[in-house]
Amino acid sequence: MKRRDFLKITGGTAAAGGVAFACLFDDWGIAAEANTADSRDLFQSDDPKVLALAQRVFDKCVLEKLRPPVEPLRHTWVQPGGPYYNGQWIWDTMFVVDLLSLLPDQKQVIRDIFQNYWDFQDRWNKDAPEYARDMITVAIKTAPQEVRQFSQIPILAWGVERVYQRNSDKELLQQCLGRLERFHEWYWRERNLHGNGLITLGAYTGNLQHAKWETFDYECNMDGMTMTVHPTRKGPNEGAWYADVCVPGNTAYLILGERSLARLAEIAGDKEMAARRMRRVEKGVKGMRDHLWDEAAGTFLSVKRDTLEKIPVATIGSWIPLAAGVPTAAMARRMADVLASPVWMTPLPVPTVNRTDKRWKSSAFWRGDVWPPTNYQIASGLVAYSHKDLAADICDKTIANAIKHGISEHYDSLSGKALGVPDYCMSSTLVTMMLDGLTKRHKLKLRGKSDLRLDRRGDGQSHD
């Protein structure tokens, strides 16, 4: 079945004061009875350039990325963009469903997108040994591509919470809660190998690059990383499936996801699950503060898994703990000071490695470039710790650069030049950072709503 155009913009232009989104969907069920008669002004802004950016994000980064079922994806799925991203990834997809949930009549579409993960979990569990069960793969690849035997940044629970905050879909909670907890337990079992709350990387293929693909895959902190057997488990058919480095990014993302899962469990009335998840949060936060924090660097560093020796390079993952509510208030102040320094405040911030590192290059993939989703998450964390001006500076520069150079996967941190895949799905966070109120100069609101009141950090606590 051929897929028709997803989106038509009424009149083809952004009208003053709002963007009119008229959705025309195919008969394979992306939305119920949506047509031009259902068009509505979704956003408001005094800046026509901001409205045009928002229009293109919804057109190209959200709705155009929805795909009809194809094996093994039996439901509507999200393709990130570009000719080589053929499958549904974890963290890419969460930024899409976050914005998709703003539109009416999309609840079943979003449930279907999540169901692809749970279908994979069932297929995987049929052949996986007990310790490997309940993993969610980095990407559910379309057939005939091979099954990816490793995971990715664990923000599925964060994505479910964001959707619920927008559309109050309790059926989505019922569908996802148990599955999310099982996935999180796999993460703690297979990536927290010493029980100290620190997350390593891995791949059941034993392939080093596969393990790197679980996180920001070319970060300098993983140079020299090797694969080992499990440090304590002995048995037949064991392989070198586990990296010898623990990274702050994935540890923080798991804590962020656990906070979301705990709050969702409370909403669902499962206080026991909420308590279990908060115990995991406490372990992770303690582990990061005790072992990954480096006062001299002013941020969190990676460590060798077995010795806890610090790897002396700060990368983009070093700042994700802000979004997860990991630092103390004093740590966050130190982090903000370092982020505001010339080392990190490139013409387009935030570069993906400390610019004094000899491997830094302004256009290099996760080695000096800039990505909208990480800027969004870092800024969210800064605001949660009351560093609003710094967050706004980062976000406003990111928005201005996208208006100038177009929406793209990532950017050169010096020139701002667009790099990678145009209209990549994760760059939908250009709109999200404005809707979350992280900007000062570039303003965008939902029409008729002054504040979305979404929890930006993920712990809901003050940090004194």
C-alpha cells in the first residue's frame, strides 16, 4: 500500500500568530478521520521565523517520519531519517512521540509505536538466556536486516511520561508499565555489573563498535575501551560482551528513566513499583556522586569499570546528569560555571567534547559537533537547578542557528554549518526547547496555553 502525503499546511504558509496544521492521513490508520476540516492553529509566536521553523519540524521531523507496518514492525513506526536509518530506534523515537502527542486523535498511533518495542521483547525472549531476557534493542531493524543484539540510551520511560503529561492516556500506562520495569531490570542486571549503580556498555555480539552504539557512539571517553567477559558470572557459552568502561551519560539516562517510571507507577496506583524504582534511583545517584564526580573538571567523568579509575576527558555525556537530577546544588553550580567558560561555550554550544582535547574538531561526529537533543536535555537540567540564563543562551543560539542553516542532524560548533541528515527526527527538540520555556529570545507556545508545566528535570525535588 502506497503512503500518501501526511501533512498539508493550510495555504502553504505560516499565518501571523499561529501555524495551521491540516493533517491528511492514509487509510492504513495513522489517525482517525483527520482531514483539512480539522485544521487548527496549533502554535502562537510573534516571530514568523519561529513559526516557520515549528511548521517544518512537525512536517518533516515528526509526521513525515511515521511509517506503515513492515516486518518485523507490525505497527506504525518511526524512521529517524536518511537512507541508512531503516528501523525504529529508542531515543530518536521518544522525541517524536513527545510532540506527536500534542495532536488530537494520536493516542492509538503512539500506543502502536510503543507496541513495537514490546513485540521485540517477546521475540527476543524466546531464544535469549535468562540473564539477557527483556532487553530492548537499539533499533528494531526492518527485514531482512540482522537483529541488533545490544540496547541504547534508556529513555523509553521518559518518553511515556512526556506523552502522558500531554494527553493523559491511561491505556498507554497500562500497556507500558510492566514492560518498562522489565527493561530497566535488564539494564541493571546486564550493565550494572558491580552493583555500584554505574552503567557500562555492551553487546551480545562482542563487537566493540556495537557496544559504543549503546551511547553517543564516537565519544572520546571510549577511546581505548575494550570488551571483556562478565566480571563475576561464569558458565558455558559466555562471551566478551561487556565494555570495561562506565559512562555518565547512560547511567544518568537510566536514572532519568527510573524517575519517570516511579512517577508513572504512582499515577497508576502501584506504590510498590514506585518504591522499587526509587531505590534504583538512589543507588544510581550515589554511585555517580561517589565515583564519577570530578571537582577539578567540574563535571562527571567516565571510569574504568573494575578499578573506578577516572578517564580524564569530559564529553557530552558528562552533562546529562543535570537532566537526571544527579548533582547536588553545589555540583550543579560548578557544572554551570564550567559550561559557561570558553572551553564549552563555542560560537554554537554545546560541543560534544571539551574543546581543549586534542581530538576535538568542530565538525567531528560526537567529537566536537553540536546536537539539538543534547542541548535540549542539558538546558532542561540547567533550568531545574535555576541556571536559567545559561540554559536560554544555549537554546536561543541553537534555535537561531537552525533558522539560519536549516534543520539537520547535527552542526559544526564553530561555523554552525548543518551536518548529517537534513530534517532528522531528533531535531524536533528545536521546538520542544521553546515549548518547555527554555528560551528567552525565541518564543513559541501552544495556542491558548501559557505553560505546558512539564517536569523538565525528572526528579521533582529541590536541590539545596
